[in-house]
Amino acid sequence: MAKEAFENIAKNINISNLKADSLKIVVFNPINVTRKELVTAIVDFPKDSEIYDLMVMDADGNDVPSYLLEDMGIVWDYDLPEVGFRIPYHVRRFRIAFLASVPSMGYATYQVLPTEETISEIYKIDCMENEHLLVEILNDGRLNITDKNSGFCFRGLNQFQDSLDVGDEYNYRAPKEDEIVSPYASDTKIGPILSNNIYSECTIKTKLRLSEKPMDINYTLLLVKGSRRLYVHADVLNEHKDHRLRVLFPTDVNTDYVSADGQFDVVKRRITPWKGWKNPSNCQPQQAFVDVSDDEKGLTIANRGLPEYEVLRDGRNTIAITLLRAVKHLGDWGVFPTPEAQCQGLHTFEYAIIPHAGKLESSIADIDARAFNAPLTAIQIKNGGNKLAPRGIFIDLQPQKLVISSIKKAEDRDSLIVRFYNPYHNSMLGTLTSPMPVDNVYLCNLAEERLEKLECINGVVTLDVPPKKIITCEIVTKY
């Protein structure tokens, strides 16, 4: 559905001034943050094309840093028309990466052309480093990461740890005699650090020596030019039962509190639970990220689909992210076996390490974490239109600390609902901008009932957003 929606927008983009012999790629940005980030795209050339390398340009003809990831050869595919049977075809397919610059809640068009120059060069380097981060890989696979903005080095990050688990699908519980293991340097093989003109990466293979047999863990570190976050992609083959796999990030931050992304909120929790809490474990929920910070420095761990964390009371305020729990039953209130909850098979985990200066509220680490959860999306278009410029926005919301949670058609009216919220304790002066011709803008409740009419000047609405407040606006356009 998303792909069809992207294609429906893209076919209205005017590409008449772009190079006729280029392939056109449209990159979409789903959040209210202007971004310059890595994006990957699939591009299809005629099947008989002889292509040595590919180059990328923006809509104005400026060169864009790029790298040819893969020549997929001749591929069979098909179009599915609205009426009739599928239309099969063969193409010469490539996968390409480039640094896309895309406006807030908008899109940008790029051109891909064959070139005889060698653009996609890759070479070995001694360390991973960009404008913001310096990454040192230890011999057991852990990381020392220096944040160049704060000057602080976070040591021993990304340590995998496995322990036994006799709990249930609700709660972790350790047995009386636990088995806690982490990778040894002797079991860790660190690949070369490879770099091109847009990112560097390193693949690490290690294992955990569990009682039955080793558990293999392969993970890749990716550091993009200009990025404030180190991306980690881990593959784990789980053939064990009744255990928990976590990854640890010692922060060495002196604070009593942790902040976690939640429902319409960034929740601030005490690291030490109340005195009546009996369980040694103190796991808590999160959505996009968790952060431990003080006035000088902080560490944010963003994730994709890893909803549990714990800050260990180990003297280092270590963030522990749960990757996998393998258990045998649902709860502790009766016999309810759930054998599939042992989660056997191959699992992929994605998260990002984001060091920053100062407290979370004063940094942009939360913005980087939300961007990690909403990656840029690229599609190839064959035919354009004349309604949209090659680059544009649909909706803009500032400041970027305000979080858009929904943009949708109104339930019972031909208008647009934009919902956003302030997750912090300070009021913000927000501006909501629509490039579409606006008739009226209304403040609504969550049921989309109109509360009051808002002043809109040239498509811009300015309003005060109180702390921890959800705002719902209805935009009535002139068409």
C-alpha cells in the first residue's frame, strides 16, 4: 500500500527538465526533520544495457555522493495494471546507495546515469570515523566511541550478554544458578574496515559459549558521512531454549534518571526502583529510544522493534537492550505452554548508538532516534506529470522537537487531520505550514470534533503547545 501511494505521488512530479537518458528516483521523508542521509534504491535499466558504474545527480544536475552496492543482473519482474493481467518484463537491475537531502515531510527527485568513470571505489581504513564520531573496535567486539561534540568517550559499548531465563512471556526471571556469558576475544573475528565516499562499515563475527553449543552472532557496524549515529545490524541464529539475549551499553553517566520514548511522551523514570520492588530485574518499556544523560553528556540507544530496556544498577548506569527472550509458557497463573515463544531460528536486530552532549532535551539525539525509526524511502518512476515540482513538502511542523504522530484524512469530512505532541516539560511555540491552498484550520479533539478556528496566514498556523500536550489540527483546503 505504501509503495502504491508513493507511486501515485511520484507520477505527478514534473521531470521534463531532467536529463532524458537518466532514471528518476524519488526519495520520501516521512518526518518533520530536514535530512541528509543514506538511502538505498533499486534502479532498473533495459536488460541489454552495458553498464560499468552509476552516478547520481539531484534535480538541478549537481553530483551526489553515491556507491554502487550490487549488480543484480537480468531480473524478471512484472507490472500489475488496474485492469487486465500482469505484464511481465526483464530488466538489468542494480542496487545503489547515495546521500539524499530531503526536506521535512517532503520529497526530492534524483537522477541516475551510467558512467564509464570508476565512482564506486572501496578501500580499507584503520578506524571508523566521521565528523561527529570516532569508533574503536576492541578485540572482543566491544566498542569505544568518542563523541567529538562533548569530547567524552563511552567505553565497552555493544557487549552481547546471554543468561538463563525461567520466566514467562510477561516477565524475565533468573534461576537460582544462572549462567551469564559474553563473547571472548578468542571467539571474535573482526573483519576489515571498508570505506567508500559515503560510509564505512565493518562486519564482526563472534559467538556465545552456552552450555549446549555456541550461539553465533554476526553484526555489521555502519557509520555514514555526517551522521551522529552508529548503525548496528545483527543476525543471531537461536537454537537454544529458556534464555535471554541482551546487548549492553555502559554509560558512566552520573544520574538517577532515564528517559524513554513512550506513547505521546518521553517518560522520565528513576533508575533505582521504589523500596517495595522485590524483583532484582527492573525492565521497562520503550518505543523508539532510551537515553541516559546529565548536564555534560548522554547516550541514546535507538531501536527498531525492541521494546524492552533496563538500566543496570552496576555503578556505570549501563543500558541493557533486550534482543531476544526464549521461554516456554505464557504466564505464571496456570499451565499455558507456548512452544513458539522459544523463538527458534534466525533473528535480525537493528539499533543505533547515539552519543551526545548535554541532556536529551537540549540535544538532537531524540530527533536522530526518530529519524532512525522512519528511514528515507526511494522509488523509481517511469513517467512524471506536471502538478508537483521535483522537490517539495506536503506538511511542515516546527520546531523539530514536536513529534508528528498522524497525518490522515478526516473520518467524516474531506479535510486533513494532522496530530502532533510535545513530549517534554517546557512549552513550545509551534508553526504548522501547509503549501496547499488553505481555506480554514481548526483545533480539534482526538475524536476530530472541532473546538475552535485557528488563525492561518499564508498557510501558516502558529500556536502554543503546552508541556505533554497532544494537538489535533484539521486543515480544510480550497480544493
